[in-house]
Amino acid sequence: GAGVSQSPRYKVAKRGQDVALRCDPISGHVSLFWYQQALGQGPEFLTYFQNEAQLDKSGLPSDRFFAERPEGSVSTLKIQRTQQEDSAVYLCASSLPGSQPQHFGDGTRLSIL
Amino acid sequence: RKEVEQDPGPFNVPEGATVAFNCTYSNSASQSFFWYRQDCRKEPKLLMSVYSSGNEDGRFTAQLNRASQYISLLIRDSKLSDSATYLCVVKRDQGGKLIFGQGTELSVKP
């Protein structure tokens, strides 16, 4: 399809395991954002890329969280040594430059047991 | 205190009712304002942008008061399909991150 694609749709991991979440943005969208949405809350910003450059990572909650976008297209959000509080929906959004609207993917629902 | 605050929900209204959502933001440097809609277990989708002059899209009217840092959304003649969570969103700069409120759940009943 032509929208933002995220995988996996659901991920269950044991506490302490590492996970990797993938985002494939809309073709041509230079801006890419990751958000974390806890149950009953609005999404919260994690990090932002413009092409391959990570311009803002102020929302990453700890050094266990790492994001990359090496070729300026697909992005991966990695969480190391997962904790139960990491359980949330992780949303990816992409947009054209400037003040263009952000388009969201379906999200990855992460559950840490 | 969160940067964007919304009315707590849920709002339960009958079909045809008019419902209003309110939102306040704390950062006066905020530049852009939006309402997003999120259906259960789905991604947020842009409902409408909000301008100082006020804007309308069919049954939906959005207002922005920069002086009091207040945003509103009015839904007239509500439909069952309007049932969703409505998220108030601000952006501080062009191309930057979105800052979401907690969201207000709306349930429209027959």
C-alpha cells in the first residue's frame, strides 16, 4: 500500500530481551517520527529523523532505546533489555518537509512479560 | 502538568447531540494546532487543523484563542460513526514533533 507500514503488528517479549521495530515510511517522505502510546494516553514523542540525520532524540526515555535510519528511508527502533514499563504501542509517522501533515502507521503493540 | 491538557472523558451522548471538547496548552511558542481522531486500536488520523480565525468542516468547527491558549472542537448533529477518541495536538515549529493531549473519548449512542 501507499501508507506508512510498521512491523511486526504485535510483539511479545520476555523482560530483558532486546526487540527491534521497523517502520517503512511513505515513499519520498524525508521526515520520520517515532512516538510511544501507553494505554489510555496520547502518543508521546520519542525521536525524529530528517533523511538519515537524527535531529531530535530528546523523547527517548533511556539509553536502552536506540533508533536509526541509515539510508534515509526505513527506520528501526531498538529497545535493549526490555522492561515491563516499555509495554505500549509504538507509532511511526512520516511527512514531507516543512509544515506538511504527519501520516501514521498502524503501530506495533509491544507487550513485555 | 502536561503541555497539552484536555477535558477528561468519556463523553456519552445521543445521536444528533452537539458536543464540545476543550483543550489548553502551556507553551506560548506553539505555532500549529490540530485535532486528530483515533479509533480503538487504530492509528491517529488528522481530523482538522485549527486556525485563529476559526474553521469549519461540515459538522465540525474548531476554534483557537492564542491569548488564553485555548483550543476547542464542536461536533454538531453527532453520528454513531463519530465515536472515537479525539486528540488535541500542538506543534512548536514547522516540521517538528507533535505534542498530544491525553485524548477525550466520545461515545455516541442510538
